[in-house]
Amino acid sequence: MPIEGIFVSGFVNLLFGKMTSFASSKLPTFEGIDTQLTNWTNMLSQIEAFLIDAEEKQLTDRAVNLWLDDLQDLAYDLDDLVDEFATEALQHKLKAKQPQASSSKVWNLIPNFKPRDVLFNFKMKSKIEEINTRLHNSFEQCSKLNLVKIVGNTPTPTTKTWQRPDSTSLFDEPCIYGREYDQRKIIELLVRGDESSHNNIGVIPIVGMGGIGKTTLAQMVYNDETVQKHFDLKAWTKSDILPALRLSYHDLPSHLKQCFAYCSIIPNDYEFEEEELVLLWMAEGFIQQQRDQQMEDVGGEYFRELLSRSFFQPSRTGESSKFVMHDLINDLAQVVARETCFRLEDILKYPEQCKIIKKARHSSYMRKQYEGMKKFEIFNKAMHLRTFLPFNLPYGVNCHLASNVPFNLLPKLRRLRVLNMSMRK
């Protein structure tokens, strides 16, 4: 099943900025790192030229789709590696300001010899070689996949606009398992709603991660004997909605694609404020620093741009500072985020999605009143996780987290940038 939309280009641009900033900083550097940064930047620049063509072809070409998945994972791993160098360099700078202990005088007898540098360079050498190999392989794949270099955002005459194949009410699956309960509940809502709504038309959205069987479930409901007997008029329609939404996403600047895709971890119907989302984007490094503006102000501009394009909408609860994402927009965000984001509730409900955990970078979950380690065992596989974000129960209910959870889990999540443990007891 083709995945719609990508935000790889947005992340690659952010990575360019980070590597350039590190290269031009006054922090201490390590043997060969300047050359590596230059090589990585040049290689990514060449790969980036193929992304526009890949964005079109991945909708109909499974091989291109897989290449983009690998490239996105590679870009995140490279970003993590640059972070490790930057962190080590900062530690060197801080230690240089501190008085040296007497034991270090022995090493000072050997010019330019620092044991910590030797150990660090040895540890990083294999990681650098792995990144170089993966970058080289990714670039070689471009020609094998017949990708075309495109500079700028103007599509070539050969670029075709992808149209999602129309779905029908018919399905030829011999037997469907695991959807009986959902099917029964939707039918109950349809029948009850029809009896009580009189002339009003009700809508029951079916939302979720791409590929979990939303269309199949709708087909099961549509063809159910109870539905067939109860309703005199029936019609199968909403196949043009997601392609239209995809086009709106496609038109976003790359930095806004990144911010929007991140919103896939927001639960359905969750009310959020502008500042809440901007601070999350800042923590993740999604906001491009402007010379004459505070980062919060730039993030506010990002937010209002997405709001003006109807990716966000004001909440109907009456609080002017609250916003929500429409269910279909939330569904779109989950699709374009690919395998980088997940919500714990979706994984627990659909275990077949567990395969994405290893590559995932951002996650969220809904808090319960009492939570133990068993709920979070799945995070042991998420070694690259950057976001571990809980969303609160309504009405400010206090949540009780077992004391062994943070001690057992957090030391394993070494790349976290967003961690929220508030409202805990």
C-alpha cells in the first residue's frame, strides 16, 4: 500500500543547518570531523536533488517508497551522530575552563595525547564508517531507481499527479478477523442515529494509522445484512477526501511538513494551545532560527500558517486559546509521518504495527490513573526515541506512576529531547 507524502526533505534541510552550525562553531573538534561534515553535507545535497521526483514516484513504486523509508532513518541516525560529536565537543570546552587535576600531568608529558579523545574516536569510528556506507548505498540507489534530479520545486513535464484509486463497497476477502466488535458498534450507532436524528444527517468517522483496515471495516458495515435491511437508500462515497488533503500537505514548505507530521502523536480530539506545540517543535529542533526574531516568535508564525491552511482549527469549547485537529487531518498526519511516530494506544490495539517501534523517534500515550511497568514494556524496543510525551486525562485527574518505571525505562532512552512527567504522584 503506497504511503502518501513525505517530510524527508524538511528533515534533511534541518540536518544541513545543524552540520553547518557545528562546523562553524568555536567548539573543539576531533580528528577528521571537519572532513566528514563536508562529505556528509555534499552527499546529502546530491541525494536531496532526487527527493522531488521520489516524492511523486513513491506513490506508485514500492521500491522508491522503501528507499525513502531507509533515507529518513539514515538522516535521523546521522543527526544523532552529529549530536554526539557536538555534546562531546561541549564537554571538552567546559573541562578546558576547569583546573586540571594533578593526575593529568602524566599525560601532559605526551604532547596532544588525551586518553578520552582516543577512546571517543575509537568508539565513533565504526559509526562513521556505517553512516558513510549507508549514504553511499543510498546515492547509488538513485540511479537504479531511475530517479531524476530536480532543482527547486517545479515538477518536470514527466511528473504525474498521483490519484488514489477509488475504493468501492465491494470486497472479496473470504473472512475478516478481529473487526467484529468494531463492526457491531458502528452498526449500532448507525441504526440508533437514524432512528433519533429525523432529518439530520449524522457522520461516524473511522480514523487510524494507514494500513490498519479502515476501508475494509467500512465495507463490512456497508454490506452487513442489518444495514442492508434498515436503510432504503445507500451510497458508497469520501474517496476523494484524502487525496485532496494530501495535495494541501504537498504544497506546504518543507519546514512546515516536518512540524505537521510531528502532530501525528496528538490524540484525536485533544485540545492544545499554540505555546504548547511551539515549545515541542523547539525541543525537537524543527524551528529555523532567524537572526532578528526569537525562536518562540518564529514558531508562532509556523503555527499560524498551519492554522490559516486549516490543518488546525479553533476548539468549539469556547476557549479562544485552544485548538484541535480534525479527525481526517489527524489521520493524514499519521500517514505522512511514516514510521517515525506512533501512539501507544494504536500499537496496543493493533499489534501488527509493532514493527515500526525500532525506527520510531516520537511517541505519545494517554495517561491512566494507575500505570505500571507492563504498559511501557514496548518502549524497550524504541532505542532511538526522542519524544516520550504523555497526554493528560480530562478534568486534571492525578495519575499514579509506579516508581520502577522511570528507573527501568529512562536510562534506555538516551536520545530523549521531550520528556514530560508532570501531574504525577
